[in-house]
Amino acid sequence: MFGGPGRLEPAAKPIKPPQGGGLATTTGSAWPDGKGKVYRATGRVLFTLPAGNYICSASVATDQRSDISVVLTAGHCAFDQGTHTFATNWMFIPEFDTRDTYDCTVAVYGCWTADRLVVHAGFANQTGFTQTATLYDWAFAVVDTNGATSAQLDATVGSFPIDFRSYATGTPVAAFGYPAGGKYSGNNDLIYCNGGLGTDPWNLGRTYKLSCDMTGGSSGGPWLTGFDASGNSGTLASVNSYTYSGIVAMHGPKFNSATAATWTEAVGNGTGDTIVP
């Protein structure tokens, strides 16, 4: 496990049962309501793991298929390493901010359920959320035309292209998500952070670091390079993955050939949940 400050904390949020360019640097601000494609194509995720129900964040990635859409999120929002099982009841609600509801009949674009989940063995084969697991903390959910209309998800809300190369220190990046812990407890706003990329010294520089105060629930939210203030431009370059207690920073994996292999499986003709070797 990690040395260094605090405890490594994946930025997912358990649900308790009832009882870019042109933007100012920010470590956490509410994105303006209704502004741009990022508002529509980023959403909240609900899913079930053996330990209970959780929430995360996710975004729609651009693919070349006419019969499916692909949603990018974090690996720990799709797979439980302790039991080596995939999440169930995985559901994506785009533009969650507008209605703030889990009622699929009321949500702006309805709810979109995963037909299959795809993760990489580098994440799935770890015994827990280890240093190695953070290097592979991405997942893709393949969804059919099962939202509020019979249209495709990406045709309905838009999507962002994905890139599988790493970026240099200082590259401007905007991160988005729906945090719901700590200072954001009870929050349903789409939150963003904007600044220059760094790397995590406690992870030997092998993952990204961004000054950001987002908390649990933001996991899987997109990191966009080339993002502008219109909210319409940008390329998916990473996802919210983990934080350390006591440090105002979010960390994310560096996309690479293993990410590309996971993507290729997701956009292929495979069936069922898949661990990519």
C-alpha cells in the first residue's frame, strides 16, 4: 500500500439506506446550469456491490457504433476486487444536476442501464485498492437504447472523444463529477476543478494529480484536456480515481495501451461482463 500522507481513499460514495481553456483555475466550483455538452454528457451512476449500494460519476465517450453507446467511469465503480465480481444494477443518469432525482420517469434523459461492464485485469486482479490498482482504475459501461427515448445515449446527450496517451506536467485539464461527501454532502450540483496537471509523488509519479476538493461520489467523472468555457470541447484523458485524507487533490490514472485494449473490447462485439487481460 501507499506510504505518505493520510489514507488512500477511492472517491466512490456509499449510499446509506434510509433512516480547460478559458476557465479560471478552481479547486471546486459549480458548473453553470445547462451550459454546454459537458452538462448533458456527464452524469451520476448508481450501482450495487456486495457491501451495498454506491454512487459514482461518469461521462459518455465517442464511439463509432450505431447500436450502442459507451460510458467511461472508474474501475472501482464497476468491479469489486474483494469478491472478484462485477457491479450489478449499474445505471447512468445524464444531466443529473437539472432534476436531482433517481426517478427515471422524471430524469431529463431518463436512466441508462449497462448491458455489459468492461475492466482491465490490472485492476480486477488486485486484492484491494492498491497502488497497482490505481494505475488501471478505469471502466467502460456499454449501454443500449434504453433511456427515456429509443435513441442512442450519445446521440441524445453528446459525447467526448477519448485519448490513450499520457500528458505532460502542466497540461491544462478540467475535471468534473458529482461529489456527495464532506463539504459536498447532500450536493447534487455538477462540480468542476480546473488547473494544470501534476503527478502523484506517493505513487512514484505514475498517476496524475490535480488540485481539487471533490469528494466521495465524484469517482469516474471525466478529466478533459482542450476544454473551453463553452463546455462543448475537450478530450477524455483520465477519470477521478482517488484522494488522500488531508490533501486537497484528486488523482487519476494515465491512459495508455491497456486503456485502449479495454476500450477496444467495449466497442467490439463481445457479450457479457469482461476482464481484459
